[in-house]
Amino acid sequence: MPEEQRGWAIAARMLEEATGSPVDTILKGSWPNREFPAVVGRWIEELEPDLVVLQVNNFWYGYESVPLWFERKFGRPGESMTRLGLKVGKSPIMNRNRWALAINRGVLRVLPGATHFTVPQVLECMEATIRKVLSNEGVVLLVRGNEHWEKLPMADARHNKRNTSRNKAMSAAMRSLCERLHVPYYERPPVAPEELEVMLGESRRHNNAEGERRTGLYDGEAMVAVWQEARRESPIHS
């Protein structure tokens, strides 16, 4: 997919139009571990951004990994399985082939799985990271809540029930945290199955062009609203 069709590019163009200034978007990714707040702090020091968008990722606390369960159950012998599982999960075959995804679903039905992090662990990391960003005067922060699909494609009912429960817990915790810290929090309403039909690509796991367009429009509106509110509160910077 061309970069200009990606959600982040669409959102950037919307912010450019609203501010009349060019927007340079830098994408960063990491795990919500103990090092993450310090890593974000170093990124801010290095890149000197005007706006930081911190997004909670369902994969952190929602994805159930069979290899990860084996690693936690059996220790070092399971580590190679976890690495292989992550590598396979990122492969084009797993991302585009429905048969491969169906096999993965079948494995999860039979074997136990473990998530990389729990909801409380993610929450603890997000609070520390938010506080780190807020310690940098002049940086505008937008916290973007997790995506919540009402029904995960290629997942069975029990998996969907667990995922819904985790998403609701994560959403409630993040809303409460952001209210307490007086930080703007935006989260899209749960996406219904019929919406996903037009938003997902062949793999049924990632956005197609329409999905990216909808995501970009939502994120762009949120970024514009947060930026404009920050400028109203600090007119000296406008």
C-alpha cells in the first residue's frame, strides 16, 4: 500500500491543513516494558517533537501466543519457540493467507496461549510514559486508546470473549488514568463485524485502504482537536 494511503499520512495531512505548517511524522514502536518510559524520554530529547501520540496496542495484552505459553511454562527451552512464533506471525504468509490463519486459530483452540503483557502491566507502563512526556514543557500529548473489534475475524467465541473483556478493562483503566492526569484521551467506538468487512485486507488482520482511511480520519481529527486546544491554552506558542 502506498505510504500516502496509510492512516498516519492521512492524519498528518489533516494536521498540516489545520495548522498551515508542514508536519513531519516519525513512527516509533516498542514493548510496554520497564525501559519504555526512558526510551520515549530519549526519543523526545533527540527528536524534539511538538506533538506526541501515544497509542495503546491490543497486541500487547490481547494476542494469545502458544510459543510464549511454552516459554513461561518450560523456561529457556521455550524461548526459541517464542522467537519463531513472532517471526512467523510477521511473515507475509501469516498476514495474507487465510488457511494459515485458520491453522493458527485451530492451534489456539487446542493449546493454551499467553499474552505478552497483562492489562495492569500495560497500564503501569503507560502511566510512567505519560508522566515522562508531560515532564517535557511545550510538548503536546495525545493518548490514543486501543482498537476494539467486536468480533475478531478467524477467532472462536471463547477467544473473542476474552479479548472483549481485556479491551474493556484496558479502556476503562486508560480513561481513568488520563482523566486523573488531565491528558486528552481518544478511542474509537467498538468496530462492528460488518464494518470490518470493508476495512480489512485479505489476511483479515490488517487494514486495507478503506480501513487506513477511516483510521487516518479519526486520528487526524483527534490530533487537530488536541493541537488547537493546546494552542488556545498557550497562545504565546501559536
